[in-house]
Amino acid sequence: MSFKEAAAEIIREMTKDADWIREPLVGFADVSSPKIRELKASVAKDHLLPEDVLPEATIILSYFLPFTREAGDCNKEGDFPSQRWADLYNATNALIAEINDALVSRLQEAGIAAAVPAGGFDTELLMSRWSQRHIAEAAGLGTFGLNNMLITRVGSMGRYGSVVTALKEPADLPETTERCLAKAGGKCRVCIERCPTGALTEDGFNRKACYVICKKAEEELGADVCGKCAVAVPCAVIAEKH
Ligand code: B12
Ligand code: SF4
Ligand code: SF4
């Protein structure tokens, strides 16, 4: 069994009681691929490179925990996030930390070096030095939509995690499928219409405007969430075709 399959099995097992999470996706990004080498230029000057996290890095394992439609339904009404959406955010954060630890342990048991990049973000710049979405994009998990979310083949509503490894397995290539209906030339602008702060426009994403509502939610609900652009929109949940 490849480690990609093993990782999917570990994540599946660890999320089996989390009824808001669907079948996980796992992708591998080659540390020498263009999207990874360009991170400082395309995302942020101080973005970390994989070798800053693990000197012998070869592959970044990126995974996506897609949420169920029902999980999104709890947050579709009104202009302020629901308590359940905030609770799911916190519960998913805890799961991501546990999954990362389990993946690192499994790799180290097999004699393969692995490390988890530091989490968190600068609350002034509102940026992290490790952009999970860009790593996931490089690992072939999806493409960016107008809602600024990375849209995977199973949808955009969900959360990402990643582990830097010294694995010697084939990597994935970035996807080219355009899943955002607007970017594909259609009329959909549902995410923009649903955004209560005006943070999302045709011209891009204003993270400071978005943070106003997320900060309020942190004070009132215990998590810096909103997510109106990510739930009950056409790209939130995409059923996989078999
Ligand atoms: C800081 C942060 C925030 C801040 C600041 C917003 C921001 N910068 O994204 C606040 C608190 C406001 C926030 C809000 C939200 N966040 Co947040 N956040 C992060 C965090 C910690 C870092 C993001 C970061 O610094 N990225 C680097 C910057 C430069 O990238 P960027 O702002 O996304 O801008 C780039 C893209 O726009 C990109 N891009 C490239 N091509 C294209 C094409 C198009 C058309 C567009 C629009 C963009 C685009 O280029 C830009 C510049 O490089 C990440 C976790 C992580 N470590 O990655 C989670 C993360 C991005 N957040 C996430 C989520 C879910 C949310 C919320 C929905 C909140 C919620 N849970 O209810 C909202 C969504 C806001 C939005 N529409 O993007 C998820 C996204 C999952 C997904 N499916 O994409 C992440 C990845 C967390 C995770 N572990 O999964 N977040
Ligand atoms: S809601 Fe529509 S316009 Fe917005 S990202 Fe999804 S598909 Fe694109
Ligand atoms: S999280 Fe809320 S405020 Fe931020 S872009 Fe999405 S809908 Fe707008």
C-alpha cells in the first residue's frame, strides 16, 4: 500500500465519528515543483518553504476534510455565523492537530522524517506563513474560486491540513479543471451576494473586511468564523461521480 492510501485510511479512521466530515482527499506536492518554488513570490515574501520545516523535505502531504451539506445548513440563515458552525470549526481544528500527529508518528515509525509547519497567523497582516490553500493547490487538490476558497472535486466547504515529509513516492500535478461557475464563464455570483461584509467582490477578497465579522464571532461564539461564502453555495458540496 502506498503512503497516500495509508494516510487516507488513517484520516478516514480518525474522522469516522465526526459526522460532519465526508470522505477525505489526500494529495502530494513535489517540493521542487513550480507552485512550491514560487510560494514566496506568489503568496507572501515571508512564506516558509518546505525545507524551512524539514531540511530533507521531498513531498508535502496535503489533505482536505470535506464537510457534509448538513454541516453547512446550520450556517446558511442570517448574516451572522451560527454557534454550531463555530463549534464545528473548533472541533475540526482539534481533529487536524490529531491527524497531523498521527501522520508524523506513522511516517517516523517507518523511518521517514516528517514535520508539521507551525499553525496560526499574524493578526495584523491576517496572513499565515504557511498557506494551506496554496499547498493544497500544488498537491493537485483543487483550484481557486471567486469565493477565495480552493474548490476540490468534492467541493469547497471543508478544511485543509498538511505535513512536510521525506517520502519517496510520485507527486500529483496541480489541477486545471475550473470548478467555479463564474470563472468558467457562467453567471453564478452567489458567494458575493451572500457575503455580509462586502469582503468578496469581483475584484477579489478583502481580508480586513472579512476579519471584522470573524473577530465578532470569536468574541461571541468562541471561533473566528463566518463562512457564508462557503456554505449552501453551488460549489460547497460537489458529489463525486463514480
Ligand atoms: C488568516 C486566515 C483567515 C483570516 C484572513 C483571511 C485570509 N487571508 O484568507 C480570516 C480570519 C479573515 C479568515 C477567514 C476565513 N477563513 Co481562513 N484562514 C486563514 C489562514 C490561517 C491563513 C490564510 C493565509 O494567510 N493565506 C495566504 C494569503 C496570502 O492567501 P489568501 O489571502 O488566501 O489570498 C490568495 C488567494 O486569494 C489566492 N488566489 C490565487 N488564485 C486565485 C484566484 C481567485 C479567483 C481568487 C479569488 C483568489 C486566488 O491568491 C491570493 C494571494 O496569494 C488559513 C490557514 C492556513 N494556514 O493557510 C485559513 C483558511 C484559509 N481559512 C479557511 C476558512 C474556511 C475560512 C472562512 C470560511 C471562515 C470560517 N471557517 O467560517 C473564512 C473565509 C474567507 C475567504 N473567503 O477566504 C480555510 C479555507 C478552506 C478552503 N476550502 O479553502 C483555511 C485554509 C483553513 C483550513 N485549515 O482549512 N481566514
Ligand atoms: S458560489 Fe459560484 S461564483 Fe462563488 S466560488 Fe462558488 S461557483 Fe464560483
Ligand atoms: S467569511 Fe463571511 S465575510 Fe468573509 S468573505 Fe466569506 S462571507 Fe464574506
